Amino acid sequence: MFTRSTTRSWVALGATLVASSAWAQLPLLFGEDKQYSAKVLVLNGQVSVLKGREPWALHVGDFVQRRQEIVTGADGYAQFQVSDGSTFEVFPKSHVIFRNNAGEWKDLLDLFLGRVKVHIQKFGGQPNPNRVTTPTAVISVRGTIYDVQIEDEDGTTMVLVEEGQVSVRHALIPTSQPKLLGEGEYLRVYKTQPIAQKSFDKGGLLRRAMEIAGDAAANVLYRLPRAGGGAGSPVPAPGGGGPVGDTGGSTPPPPPPPPPPPPQ
């Protein structure tokens, strides 16, 4: 005879299997090419993908394919959307690879420099597992909003959760226990230390500071001309262009002083 707890266990197992099956079928539902691409929704400033070693400018409506590297300049900002409705924002001076692990669609971003903000949508009310990896941390989510920022050359990673929960584990110290972060919590992951103690963002000061910085980046107007003027145009070489009226050259030297007067 089944008890009430046994029935609940079977229901939970069934829900897990259904969710797993639904996520496994995502590439089939959306089509493999679309599933593994991200569309540019918003863009300001210099945002490029690397083709070989050459940066090619992105524009609103373009698609980034899996394993492509996204690079932003000092004024660069872009928001991308994937097929399940989830979005991610890339902020100035960032370097990120989209779906670097071609065999695992749950791996969303590899962040090597700068900052990203991720908003993971749930699919049919079920958790949506995605991962963001940095040189020091692996951040796993099931449906949430969070920021990830690399703070120094050692890859120190700061993770701040705006909504939902994320699990953070150390990428270089396998024995380091993962931490579960909830809304308003943050922590830093250092290269040579186990995962630091999580902290609470009292009053939302850290979150607000990051929002202000993000708003400023998103509202920057890009004034530099781009070669070709079309989607996928190469980014002008440094020194090859500038704001209107700027020839790219240095300031001309002042005229020589007038000759001295003749002797009396």
C-alpha cells in the first residue's frame, strides 16, 4: 500500500524526469542553429566578435554563434537573447566566449575579463540550468538574475544575486565546497583561496552601484564611424578614426617665434 510520502516521492520523480526530457529536447524544438546562437537586442559603443584575430563589429539584429568571442571597448555595451528567452548583458572592457563548450548547451558563457549580467528564464515553469565560468569560479543557475565581474588580473570573481539562487564553486580548488547564494547575497572567489564567506548587500548599495555603472554604459552613444557601415563590418584600426572633426593625428606644433628685431 502506498503511503502519502511515497506518492509525493513518485510525483517529484515524475516532474524531474519531465523537466529533464524537456530540456534535452530544446535543441530539437528550436533547431540546433537557433538554439546555439544569441541575437543582439541592444548595442551601444564598440562591440565586436573575433574572427581569427580580427574584430568584426556587431549591430542590433546580428547573431553570435557558439564558440564566438565577444569583445567590448571602453564604451561598449550589448544585450543578447538566446532561444529560450534568457538574456545576458556584456559591459565595457569585457571579453566573453558564448557557449564555448559545443557539446554541452548548459554552458552559457566563459567570462575572461570584465562584467556580465545574466537573466535566466524558466522553461514551462521548470528550472533552466545554465552555467557561467570564469578563471576562478563556476556559477550554476536554474532561473535567476545575477551579476558576474572579474576584478583583477588574477581572475578574482565577484558574484552578486539580484533574484533567485545560484551555486558557486571554485574552478581551481576541487575540494573547496560550493556556496549557495540567495537574493541580495554576494561573494568573491580568489585564485588561491577556498571560496570566501558570502555577504549580504545591505540596503542594496552594491547592486545599486552596479546598476548605475550599467545604465551609464548602456546610454553611451557611439560616435566613431565603422568601415562599410553594414553588419559584420571590420572595426576601424586604432588611430584610423575618431569623433567628428578628429583626423586621428596629433595636435600640430605651435608656429615658431618671430625673429628678434635688428640691432640698433
